[in-house]
Amino acid sequence: MENLITLVNKIQRACTALGDHGDESALPTLWDSLPSIAVVGGQSSGKSSVLESVVGKDFLPRGSGIVTRRPLVLQLHKIDEGREYAEFMHLPRKRFTDFAAVRKEIADETDRETGRSKQISGVPIHLSIFSPNVVNLTLIDLPGLTKVAVEGQPDSIVQDIENMVRSYIEKPNCIILAISPANQDLATSDAIKISREVDPRGERTFGVLTKIDLMDKGTDAVDILEGKSYKLQFPWIGVVNRSQADINKSVDMIAARRREREYFVNSPEYRHLANRMGSEHLGKVLSKHLEGVIRSKIPALQSLISKTIIELETELSRLGKPIATDAGGKLYMIMEICRVFDQIFKEHLDGVRPGGDKIYNVFDNQLPAAMKRLQFDKNLSMDHVRKLITEADGYQPHLIAPEQGYRRLIESSLGTIKGPAEAAVNAVHAILKELVHKAISETVELKQYPSLKVEVTSAACESLDRMKEESRKATLQLVDMESGYLTVEFFRKLPQDIEKGGNPTHSIFDRYNDAYLRRIGMTVLSYINMVCATLRNSIPKSIVYCQVREAKRSLMDYFFAELGKKEAKQLASLLNEDPAVMQRRTSLAKRLELYRSAQTEIDAVSWSK
């Protein structure tokens, strides 16, 4: 199952490449779900020496103050044979066989991120070491805990380092490697203190005791190593670091491991514990434990990855496709988006989506109600009829019928119908505009491009305005037609005075009596009502033909015609997507690629078990 650690190594490298360091992010993070081992210790606790002993190489920067200022993700790969080498993720395909150069590159890469200040950064450095003398293992070396800021560091550095360390070790998937020097009181150990706070039961903490050989004479660390002084779920492991003299002399690490084994075997106090002491044993224990943790986490990882892939795909679908690079692609993209909008608008009119029924309500309720409110009978009052009939005769009285008077009464009454007719045109126009805005808001693709959304809305509304004007003219013409040519048959069917024995030679005074004028008013009202019944049917036809039908047929035609004249730069301005959305889509696409790759890798390992 050694391929389990290799699997996590690969996924961690991919996470780092995408900027997924397990920090607070608006994007899903896979890093936090991966089991890892974080190395925690105070300054001068021997943390660097422990790591170098496990690796078997002298490769970490040394010096006073805070030397480790960025997390170092150290991945160890056991190879069967060949020369040892190291690789940094930020320098792909470059192999380091000189580990002094590795130390320098760690320092240089730290400075690239933090400057030549003494600041810290949460962006990890990713280092892989390939050697026949290591076990498969991944360790995260964190900055050493400190109590006092030194010159050149902000006062917040103490808390900043603690916060960084906590951000790693408080996660339930993190195994804590707590480094404490044996020549200091364990109660004051920074590593034990912070580990106890995040893992009070010691279920995921491995205790490592360094500098055992430097304890005062007459004292030993047996009680601690046997778990009597401070009990953890896992046995304490003691190590003997290289002395400063050994470091200065560049004593071979393999020789240092041999001396370490000899120290425990030859020390009466620790001889009974010698088989589980030393950095070599520490590496094997951690490797075996990490494999077990990874194995237990695989089902949860598979579930998390599958769920996150669905979430990422859903959001990417919502954000839409990336913008085409060429002018033709941009033009096609804009037209496709407009067609989607146009189809949604038509669906509202046709009843597939709500809203189109409001137009029918205008014809079935608003228009008849408005025409009814005109109250033609008031317009045909006795005084008004007498006035128009008298004025129509001029200086001579009419001989048989007051035709001009009839015409004037009809024309004045029909003229009032223009108000409801125009109101119906405006009402339908308002509904069509409302449906345009609704269709705009329901066109997901337009949300991606604010500039295009404004242009499409403006173009659609301008088309509706043109259609409204045509509809207004056509509809008012219907009223004018009724005024311009009266239906003769209606009047021919009316009873004539002479047929009833009336005398057409009666005096003018007799012809203008109330009964006569009342009969004229009733005749005109009857004719107006007949015309209204006709217009109640023809006005909706005119409005539908000029506005609704045209909107369905050619709402975007003018916009498309103008679109074809635009240059590449103008097309690009219409697809001027919010940079935040572009960045989000790119980040999500990369994150999705990471999760799909991780899914493939984990499934392959899972099936091979």
C-alpha cells in the first residue's frame, strides 16, 4: 500500500499548483481533506535536525531567529537504487543532486515570496526528495513557535506564527509531530502546549523528544518516553541530534544515524527502549501510520470528491462558456445568446411561460370597459344635438333630413373612441416591455455579460417602440375609417317620417322639436354602438398584427443587422465580462480538473486494493 502515500503526494502537489493550500477560500479545498503530518516545535527545539535525520540529508537552512518562514511540504519517495536527488515544484524538471543547493533554494524561494524581510507567508514550498535511504512519507515543516519578536519583525509575528501553525494542526486530518527538547521542562514545551489545545486526548499527536544526550547528568527522559509523565495515544520517540560540531564538520548522516542507534543501545537508561527510538524508527512509524490513516479516509475522500465535482460543474454551467477569441466566434456567441433570449420572450407570449395572458386581458376587459366609460348618451344630449343640427344647416334649414348634422354628431362621438384605442396600444406595449425585461432576467447567458445585456434590452425596447408607433397609426386609422365612410345600410333601414304620414314641409320650428331631436340622438347612439362593437373586434386584431405578431417575428432583426456592421473591438466590448466572473470561471475549471484527476487516481488505488 505504499502507493497510497504516493497518491496523496501527487494530489498535494496538484493542490499547491492551483493555490489550494487549505487556507480560507471561496473555492472548494481538497488540501484540508488529505491526511498530512505537520511538524510543530519551538525555535531551537531541534525540529530541523529531526527532519534532516529522517531524510538522511543536511538540506535545511540554519541560522538564528526564525529560519523557516514558509511551510515546507517535504515529500519523501523511496527509490530502489540510483543517486539521491531533489525537485522543487516551482522548478519543474530541474534536479538537485547537491543538497547545499537545495538549502540555498529554500532560502531564496522564501525571499521571493516574503522579500528580504523577516515576514512569514502561508504559501508553501513544495520539495520532493528521492532516495533509497528514506521511507515514503510526507511532512509539513512549519515555522518554529516563538515568544518574542526579534529586530526586523512586527510585534504580531508571535501570534501570526501561532495562527499559521493552528491553521494546519487543528484540522482533524492532520497528524501532529510535536518536537520538544528533553533538556527543557516538558510543561513549557510550545509544541506540547499547542498540540494539547487542538488535540486534548492526544489521538493524533506523536511526541518526539530531542536532545536527550544533552540532559543534565543524573537526569533522564525515561518517564516521558514510557508515557508516564505525559501520555499520548502513541509511544513517545526519542532522537539524538547531530552535535553542532558534527554539523560544522558535515558528518555523514548515515554515520549520525549509526551513532544514534549506538547511543540508545549503550545507554543503561534507554537500552530497554532502544528498538523504538531514533530518527530511522520515527520515519518508519510515521510512514506506516500515514498509510493507515490514508486507507481509512479513502471512502470519505471519494464521496467528497464526487460531491464537489457536481457542485463545480453546476457553478461552471451557471457561469456560462468562456468568451471566444476571434471576431467570428464572438459574433456567433452574441447571436446565440440573443436567440436564447428571443425564444424565452416568445415562450412568454405563447403561454409556455407566464405573462402573455395579460395581453388578452387588455382586449377582453380593459378596452371594452374604457369604451363603456365614454358615455355616448351624454355626448348626445338634447342641447348638443340641437346645437350641431342647427349649425349644420347654415343659413338654410335642411329640407328632408339633417345629413350633415348626423355626420357631425357621428364624427364627434367616434372621435372619443381614439382615447381607449390608443390606451389599448399603450397597455399592450407596456406588457411587451415587461415581458422583455422578464426574458432578459431569465436568460442566464446575459448575466455573464452586463454590456450585452444593456444593448439587448435597449434594442428590444427600441423595436417595441417602433412597433407601438405603427400600431398606434393603424389602430387610429380604423377609427378614422369609421368616421370617413358611414355604413349606409344602417340608415336606409331606419323608418322615415314620410312613411309614417309625416309631412316633410312642416315648419322649421316643428322639425326641431324635442321629440325629433331625441329621435336623431337615439339613431346616432345606435349607430355608434354598432361601430363600437365592430371596433372592439378590429382594434385587438390591429394591435396583435402590428405589435404582438411583429414582436414575435422580428424583435431582434434590427439589432442583428447592426451587429453585422460592428468591428471586432466593438463585439469584444459587448462581451466585456466582469473580470471577477472570468477569474472565478478559470479558478473553478482548474479546481474541477484537480478533483477529476484526484478522482481517477483514488479510484485506481481503490480498485487495486
